[in-house]
Amino acid sequence: MTDATLSPPRANPFGRIVGVARRSPTGAMGLAIIGLFAVLAILAPWITPHDPVQAYPRDILVPPGAQFWFGTDGNGMDIFSRVIHGARYAFAIAVPAVLLSMLIGVPLGLWVGYVGGAADEITMRIFDGLRVFPSIILALAVVAAAGPSVLNVVLVIGILDSPIFARVVRSEVLAYRSSTMVESAKAAGNPTWRIVLVHLLPNTMSGAMAQSAVRAAWAVRIAAALAFLGIGIQVPTPEWGVMIRQGAEFMVTGQWWVAVFPGLALMFMMLGLNMLGDGAQDLLNPRRSR
């Protein structure tokens, strides 16, 4: 009998992908939608027929056609090129905002969940205070005071959303704090930082990872809402909220394409992120999967 017959069969990567897709069709569909937007964002400079901020004064409010696939807006800018480039701004806001929220919320959730006591109570009450006020109102106030820039929008969204990750991780830590794993680590003489980082962190990140896609959808929506209200990103930046605000005034006169196409892009982006988050919860939460 040769060694080849004794060696175990190699895992098929395609089979694993199909297996994950069967376990969570919703997540697979969401991943496909977000993957399409990611490809469009990466290839935007090469697949768009016009400069997204180039105005054509002779082609103002041209309906969709062969030259301008999605038509033009009130400034004569190509809507198709702006919608494609808008995916870049959606990712440029959502990804850093979620990472910032996790960098703030996850360590705080780990710390207060493990030490408990007054630190836990004070931190959670501060987070409760942040969540009492409507997020959009707080974001409006802070961005209006700090200035309408992509960096300020990312910072505001990341800070306002950090309590979500802190609460998710804290609840997981509370479930593990009195477990046999932690008690054994204490008995073995492990310091607190090692127990938190080595034993608790890997076992409490599943909830935060499952929440990341859903919170990314929230970040995209808040950024678009701020731009729509004139507080966030400003014209001529090709951002979907800005484009919807520009097109809203033309809806009553029949130029529907100015607002509809960026609105559809925003809707599908949020749909894909929410489906991806729902699928991640199916895969990372065994009880929900069953």
C-alpha cells in the first residue's frame, strides 16, 4: 500500500465555499452584492466613461441615453460615473468607521466586563447616555461644529457606534468570566492581561464580527443622511447622499434619474451589508444556526 493511498484527501476550497453558501444563502447573496460594489469601487477610474466631477454646461439634466447612461444632473455631471465613484466613498466611510468603533468598543468591553464593579457601572452609564440621544442628531451637531469632511464624518460615526461593540463584547465576557477556562487560567498563574487577551478575546469576538457588517450599513446610511441634510460631504464630491439631495428638487419637474440612481445604489449597498451581517450571525452563532 503506497503513501498516496494512506494520505487523507485534500480539502476542496470550492467545496468549502459551496458548503458555507448552503449554510447561509442570505450571507452568500450579501457577500456577492458587496463584492460587486467592491469591484466597481476598485475599477471606477477605468470603467467610468466620464470624470465624476467634470461638468458639461451644454448637457444639463440630459435623460439617460447612449452618451450618458444614467443621464446628467443639474450641473451637467455624468450620474453613472458619479454613482460608480460613490461606492468608493461608501467604503471609505463605512470600513474606517467600523474599525474605529471596534478599536474603541472591544477593548472597553473586555476590560469592564472582566473587572466589573464601579468601572463597569460608570462606563456602561456613559454609553447609555450616548445611546439615549438619537444618533443622527448627535452626528448633525458634532459634524456641524467640526466641519463637513470625510475624516470628521468617520470619526463621529466611529465614536457614536462604539457602545454597540462594547456591549456585545461585555456580554460575552460576562458569560466566560466564571467559566472553567478562566478559572483554570487563574489557577495556572496567568496575569490579568494574558487572561483577557489570550483566553477571552478570541472567544468573545464572534459577536463583534457578526455586528460589523450591520454597523457598516448603519455608517453608510448616516453618512448619506448627513450629506442629504447638507451637513456632511459637500458638492461636487460624488457621494450618494449629496447626489440624492441634488436630485430631490428635480423630482417634481420630472427629472427622476438625478435622485433615483444614487438612491438605488445606496439601497442595494445597505441591503447587501445587512444580508452579509445576517449571514455572519448564522455562521458565527451556533444556536442561531441550529
